Amino acid sequence: MKPEEVSKLSLGIYPTPLERMERLEKRLETGPLYVKREDLCGMGLGGNKVRKLEYLVQEALEQGCTTLLTYGGPQTNHGRLTVAAAVRVGMKSVLILDGERPERMSGNLILDGLMGADLRFVGEVDSEGLDREAYRIRYEQKVQDLTQKVIEEYERRGEKVYVIPVGGSNERGALGYVQMIPELMKQMEEEGLESATLVCGAGSMGTFVGLWLGAAYYHAPIRVAGISINPQTDFTKESVCEYIERAGRAYEMDVDCQPEDLEIYFYTKNAPYAGLGYNVPDPDTMSYIRMMAETEAIFLDPCYTGKVFHGYVDLLQKGKISPRGAIFLHTGGVPGLWAEEHMSALQTMLGGREDSAEERLNRLLADMAREQRELAESMETMKTRGQDRTYRFKEQMGRKLMNSQIYAKLQAYGLGEKGE
């Protein structure tokens, strides 16, 4: 079955606008520049996940499911929109979220709760003696165990659970953005654009994969450039190509992908758009959020769109993308501005009522306590095992890493400047 033949629900308001950014053009002295407003698609405060969910929830209903279950960080935009989709079609929803339940709800968690979501938290995982890969395996097992527990619980109540992957990013979910390409091609024609560069986020990769596949499948004059939003991502160009080819085979798209065909800006010194970490406040991202607000009265978020906009502007200024038909894909996420972890950074930037140094320091110490304890325990374990040379090396590297993490968090909480 080809993409245009696959059935889907109608959850969003489409087409979303393609808007000219004339005030930004004056600021940057270039243009014409455009923004594709996926944040204005209607349901649940909007965002890119709605297009994916139209296909995924349709399949859930066809299978007779009554509950949607998905995953993410506490401030997951995908989770919020999955809950919203469940509300729209009369289903229940469960979010399995990373970490411990926060003492104070904020941002997307507030909206999830208002819509009646069942929020389950994975909790912490003992990382003593584990390298990154071993930790990932142990954490994924804990997520799987919790998923199975929840499914069994709901099945005892007579429910049937449909499981959606992180970000709605699988072969079926990617169809949402394969099928956005004809919509954008029509809008480009109306604007007199013969070609375009579409700059989008690259997180769980479903949006990027769908856009790249759609551009190839429909022979669109659209170059897709992805901005990684996580400096610790496990994705590579090779793994993204594999995803593209799986989706292409699943829906009869005769598309060939080679890693060198992909334009994805992973975190490097020369492309630092992903910031300090996933959903970690950083001054650079906040400055680009402010630029968009000041020039276009369009609001971005610190986890995704602020980082992508940073990349968009920087690539324009470096001449890596043409200003003629440079389109920024706004994928939503505005509730993230009201997440607890970003409020202090915004207060500092905007000169609002700041928490006292003592209050900020207490939050910082609580946030870092587990990380410091785990690193110290790991170092002590190696020392007692007599692995002296390895211990000394890892102790030195651990101290450097901890110092950099402490500095990053001090900056995020408005407690430090370079040189202090």
C-alpha cells in the first residue's frame, strides 16, 4: 500500500500556514524567510506529532484498542498530544515517563493531568559499575517491565492497549510527514518559490525521515536539513538511513538512501545547536527564543524549536543554506517554556522576580545529588577492586566531567559565570 492509500484520522487543522518572516528578514538582512506553522494545527496546543498520530490512532481504532500508551521525558510534547488524541476519540491514555515523579508539576505535565492522563514514572536505575551501554540496557528493561505491568493492569479492566513508540517515530508515524510534502509544494507554488530548504528538528527522527522520504517520493524541489536537539543522541546517519529504507519498503516507496545523502547537523563544536543536553536550559538557545519572539511574536521552546531556530539562523549567516526559500519548521512545544527547569533561566534572562541564591542553590543541589553520588560510588568501587591505573584515569575524567556538568547546571540555575 502506498502512502496516499493509507487511512488516517482527521485530528488537526490543515494545511498549516506558511508565513513570511519579514521582521526577521530585516534583523538578519536577508530573505525571503518563511516559517511553516505546525504549532497552529489545533489539537492540544498543536505540534508536529499530530500528523503522526492521525495514522497511529487510526490503526489503534482499527485494532479495537481502547487505551493509548506512549513514552518520553516528563515534558514530552509527543506525550501531551497523544493524550489529546485519546481525549478526541474517547480513549484512555497512559504516559510512561523517565525519572522520578517530580514534587511540583509544571509545563506539559500540568496539561497531561488536566486531560486525565495516567502518569507513570520509571524511577531511577542503579548505575553502579555500569558503562553507558549497560546502563541503557538496564534502563530499557525497567521500562519494558513497567510497560508490561501497565498493560496487564489495563487488560484486567477489560481494556486493550495500543503502544506508540517514543515520538510516534516508526514507519507508520513517518507517513504524517511524507504526506505533508504535497501540502508544502502547493504553498511554495503560491509563494512563487521554485525550490526551498526546509530546516527541521531531528530528535526521535520520525519527522525528518518522513520529510526526507516525502521529498524523494514526490520529487519535490525541497532540501531537508535536520538539526539534532540532543548532544548525546545515539542516532547516526547510517541508522537514520536504515529507518528511511524500512519506511520506504513498508509503503512501496522506491527510494534509495545513502548516509552521504542526509543533511543532519549533529552536535559539534562548529554546530553546537543541541546545547548543553536534552531539555537542559542554556543561554544560547534562550537568546534565539527571544530573537524569534522580538521579531515575529512567535514563541519557541527550549528543548526543540529554540535549538532548531538557532541552527536555522546560523546556517543562513554562514551561507550554508540559501535565504531564497529557507523554511523553518515550527513543530510546537511552547508549554516547555513553563517547565520548572526553564523558569529560573527565563527569570534571569528577563529580569523578573528571581528566586534567592539559597533557593536556586537548594534546587541545584537536589538536582545534582544523585549524579554526584553515583559518580563517587563508581570511583570508590573501582578503587577497592584494585584497578589503580583505570581508577586514576577515570577519577580524573570523572572530575572533569562533573566540573563541566556543575558549570552547566550553575549557568542553567543562574548561579555562575565563566571564570568564577
